[in-house]
Amino acid sequence: ETGVTQTPRHLVMGMTNKKSLKCEQHLGHNAMYWYKQSAKKPLELMFVYNFKEQTENNSVPSRFSPECPNSSHLFLHLHTLQPEDSALYLCASSLGRGDRRTNYGYTFGSGTRLTVV
Amino acid sequence: AQSVSQHNHHVILSEAASLELGCNYSYGGTVNLFWYVQYPGQHLQLLLKYFSGDPLVKGIKGFEAEFIKSKFSFNLRKPSVQWSDTAEYFCAVNGNNRLAFGKGNQVVVIP
């Protein structure tokens, strides 16, 4: 375990379904991120939350909707996805912007393997 | 925004061979540099990092990387690989509090 827990590990959903991905960390981090990992592409940053506030939306389609109720939890709500959205979705956490402690990089979860059919 | 380039996406080599993976980035400001590794079916793990000081950084499992500021490079090396080093390796650059990744290098070590 990395300290960042993602559920479910695998998800198969139809294009008309609504589902949510969950990410949880208890590392004392205040920044949380969603990344998309597709084959043969760099890891794509989707959303950034810093102290529960969304600070970055990297031109992500509205069918992906993030939610960060507190610094330890992050959700990604999915609806009316397309087959090309099939990918590994990774959650990460780090010390937040403005935190004076030294940033030792990001801690990643194991990811949710999403297949849209 | 910063960008990261990794070349030779697929690398195949024999055990005991030396490995070097190139990483170049573009960002004009101060950066923190990382190499992550993803073993088959596992999560991304931090291999090593550079923040400041000695540009030659030692990481886990015998890996090292050298930051050459003038070349905007942070190449990863291991003198003698093992079969267990088969994995995907990602270079990442954190500039302006935003972590950007390269496309990764798929490394296969043949016993």
C-alpha cells in the first residue's frame, strides 16, 4: 500500500452509466490530483485540489466531475463516458502549495482501471 | 508550462547490461526532478528525486540520475540491470507546483 488508496481497482461501465471513483489518503497531504494514464501517452494531469479548493482543471470534459469534500478524500464522478475514456485513472497527493515543509514529490495510488463499453 | 521528453520508448537489454534513460525538460524556472518506476501491475513508485545540492542523485535499487542544468537533462542510469528491473520508467518535472510527466520508457530485461 502506498498510503493513497483508490477504489474500485477495476470498473467496467456503459456509456449511459454514472459511477464514481474514490481516492483517500491519510498522509497529512493537502494537495490531491487526478491523472489519466492512457497507453503510449504521457500521464495527463486532469484536476488539482489544494486545501480542498480546485486550483486546476486541465481542459477536462464535463463528463468528468471532481469533488474534494476534505483534504483526505477526492472523488471523480463519471457520467456518459466514451470508449476513448477507457484508461487507468491515478490519484496522487502531495504537500500543498504554501506548505513550508519540503516537497518530497507525489504519492500515487494504485489506480482504477476503467473500461467504457 | 513545462514539458518532459523521454526517448527510446522501448528498451530491451540483457541482465548485467548497463542502462541509461534520457530525460530532457523545458522550463525556465527552478524545477524539482523525479524518476518514477511502475512495475507490471503495480503503482507508480518514486525511484529518486533532485531538489538541490549534488547534481548526482542516488536512488533505490542501485539507480542514479544526474542533473545537468545547462542541458536541461536528468538522465537515469544503472550500471548493471537485473531481470526485476523490467518496468516502465517515468521522468517527471515539478515546476510552478505542477508535476508533468514524460511518456515513459518501457524497459524489458532478458534473463
